[in-house]
Amino acid sequence: MIKNISNLGDAAVYCDFGKEVSEKINLKVISYFNHLKKLVKENKIEGITNLTPSYNKLIISFDLSITNFKKIKKILETLKVANNIQQDSKKIKIPMCCDEEFALDLISLSKKIKISPNEIIDLYLGKEYFCYMTGFIAGMPFLGNIDEKIRFDRLKTPRIKVPKGSIGITEQFCNIYTFESPGGWNIIGNTPKKVFNKFNLKDPSLIKPGYKVSFYKISKEEYLNWNE
Amino acid sequence: MSDTYFEILRPGINSSIQDKGRNHLYHIGITISGAMDQRIFTLSNALVNNDLNEGVIEFAHQGPLLKLKNGSVNFAITGNVDFNILRKNSIVEKGKCFQSYLLEKDEQLDIIYTKDSVFGYLAIEGGFKIEKVWNSFSVNTKAKIGPNNGEKFSIGEKIYLKRTRVKNFEKKNIEYNNSVATTIRTIKGTNFDYFSKEAKNNFFNEEYRVTNLSDRMGMRLEGPKLENIVNTNIKSEGLVKGVVQVPADGNPIIMFSDHGSIGGYPKIAVIITADHDKAAQLIPGSKIKFKEVNLDEAESLFKAYSKETKNHLEKIK
């Protein structure tokens, strides 16, 4: 159930599913997202222009010339949504190269958390991650949860340019920079794999909310010769 | 018959194709984009008999210098824009906004600058010969999404037109008064209570100045610092156009058309839809005040805004 429905301005509905960030809450968000997406596609709800799921929120944007907050809220209150994520879940494997030129923050992070660079990478590669959401930049997956031993804050001063393909960690989360972009996460490697393909108009994102993602190590040679 | 196109002799500062925007893709991180000033974008298309969502050229501050190659074109410029039409035999005709003109082969259109405003629009009858990407003509130059490979226009480029020449030119115009906003109306944001009593008071009573750090993604403001008493970060969540975020430094940022799809700063307020256009047109150095309205008022103000747009459309002659 949605714990709290409020308005975000005059043209969006803000659905709060609970305070904490957990797979359980996120699965509810994704279930509502999938359900509503289907209704919008089948023209069963008028005026919705965007659905934005995140860890524990779902924002529904609408065209104020067609509908309004009260109408959408009413629909949400009567909506029956089952957890429907399983049918849409896939496992994705991402290659990553952790050579120094790619792992921009590995050594400094190692000093800060007093764990060797190799051990950080081993702990990182040893887990399968859940995709909570995608966004900020096109196709960027927000994954979690990383091992407690390697959790650390964002960089104090964010980088103006994080290279495309960078794999970053902060707090309990990890992500992949699908484009060169500003960003403050601790970069521990880089992937040659195309995680977002803007020329694949039908299905540009490799990783979607609810997917499981794991990483495996490749050499610099394999990185440079990567061919999809 | 050769193709008709504009040759770009000067691209201007930030000239790109825009339409109403791109929907249904926030969830993969693709933002709405679209014209920053939706009303005068719509009017530009109406003046040249287009579908109201046809792609037009949006320019900011300094516009492009374009030379028409072959054929002829019916065009209109909307905004508060200083422009000249360079006719044959070195005749310079001073242009008027909100009016359609006929431009002939080898004549030039010199869009000099946007006065007391940021954005202007150039619509041409029949539209530009470009393909929609994800159901929209809008270009997001930061994310490199949209036609023209997601790039703004550059010098020497050719922009082809769908129609090669004008058959029956009929001059149209709208009486339009450009105005500059000093008050922007907002609804309290979902994190309004993250801010101190003094901050809440300052937000709605003190002046905020628009800084140079303003573009299609967002507008950074400066004024009395907004003190956060709960947490300067929130768990990342969706954003919408008009959200006013406040990062740790206490200065508000307004999200515009090319904003990131999600963000992690507290939302103190959201600009009402009826005021998006006028907020987008604020030039660096402008001073504004935020006013609080409730949801019902915001909805009525939007109805009034839509009615006004409709009135302009009906009065086109």
C-alpha cells in the first residue's frame, strides 16, 4: 500500500511508500509503477505524462490541462496492485576493469576504510545487487546493497566529469555512469559494456528496476578489445 | 527543384530544436526537455499555420544568423527579440515579433538578441526536415538525446525545410505584450518542513537574485541562505519541472526542462505550472520574490493561463 499520497506542485502526485530503503519497499514501488505503466499504455488513465519510481517513492506527473491531483489520487486509492515484479526480473552480468587508470578512487578509498584495494574489489564482486531505480542520467542504474565493510560517503568535492562506464559506490549503493557526467561517487572500476544504447529506441536500458546485477573482473586487454 | 535549407552563418549561444517535450521516459532517466516558454512556442507555430507541436528553433540570449538557400519560407519569431531581415540589395528590414514574414532565396535572418528575456522561438511553415526521437523533436544537448544527434546547432550546418517554397503567403500577427515577472508563485514542497522557521520566512518574503549559473537544466538563485534543520540530503527521488531544490549551501535551484530525472536535495517548493514560462524567461541579475499559493489556487491560475493562451490563438489575424 501507498503510505502517503500528496501533491508535488500542481502537476504531480507524490506517493510515499515508507521511510526506509529496502528491497521489500522498492518492490512495492516497482509493482505500482508496472501496473500504472500498463494502464497508461492501454489508455485506461487519462493525462499521465510520466511515472518516476525511486527507492521508496513514486512520482506521477500529469498534464494539468487533462486531469488533476484529485482525480489521480482517487484512482490510486482504489487501485489493487499485486507484487508483480518476479515476471519482469532478469540477471545481468557486467564486466569491469579495476586497473588504476579506471579505478579512480580505489586507493584513496582503501586508505580511508583501511581495507586493501584487492579486498575491496573481492567484496564488491562477491555480491549480487538489486536494481532499485534508473535515472539521473539516461539508463544509470542505482544498485544495492554493497558489503557493509566497503561503504563510504560521497566525495567531498564531486568530480565535474566522471568518465563514461565508471562504476561508483557510496553508502550502501553502487551505480554505473552510462554517460560522462558530473558525479561524487567513489569510482572503483569501469565497464566497456553498453548499459544504455540510445540507438535502440525500443529498449535502450540494459538494466531495469527489479533486475539483479553482478560484476566480474576483466583485464585491461579484454577491456580494450571489448566488442558487442 | 533543389532542396530548401537554412545555412547557419552564426549558430547563436544555445540554439536547438524544441517542441512541447518528451514524455513517458523519466523512469529510464530521460527528461522531458521541450520549449522553456511553452506559450510563445505554441504561438510561433500558430502564426505559420503549423500543428501546435511542430518542432521550432529555440534560441537563448543571442540567436542564429541564417541564410535561406533556394525556395522561400514563411516564418515567425516570438519572444522579446531584436532581429533583422537582410533583404536583397543590402536592404535591412527591422523585424517585429509575433508576426509572420516571407523570406526569399539568399535573404538572411539575423536574430540579434532576446531583450529583458532569455528565450525566443523561430517557427517556419511546414516545419524542419528532421526526425522525431522518442516521439519528440526536442534536443537535450547535455544528455545528447534527440534529433541532430542531441547536439545544438553549429556553424556551417544546414537545416532542411519540409516545404521548398511558399505558395500563398498571408501575413498573420498577434498583439502580444511581453512582461517581466517579479513574483513567482509556488506551492510548498514535500520537504518544506526540513527548513528552519527563519528560512521558511525568508523564502516567501525576501528577494532572490537569478545568477549566471542558469540554463535549460536549472536556474541557481542567490539570497538569504535557507537553513536546513533536518537533513541536507534526501533519498534520491523523482524531480519535475518547477521544483525548487535546496542543496547544503542554502541557495535554491529551480529545475527546468532538461533537469535530471531524479535528485537528492530537499524540495522547499514547486513553481506552479502557470508561472513556468515567466520563471524561465528571467535573466541573470533579475530579482524575484516567491509567493505561496495552495493547490486550488494553482489550478485556477492554470485555467486562467490556458484561457489566455487560447485567446491569443483565437485573435491571430
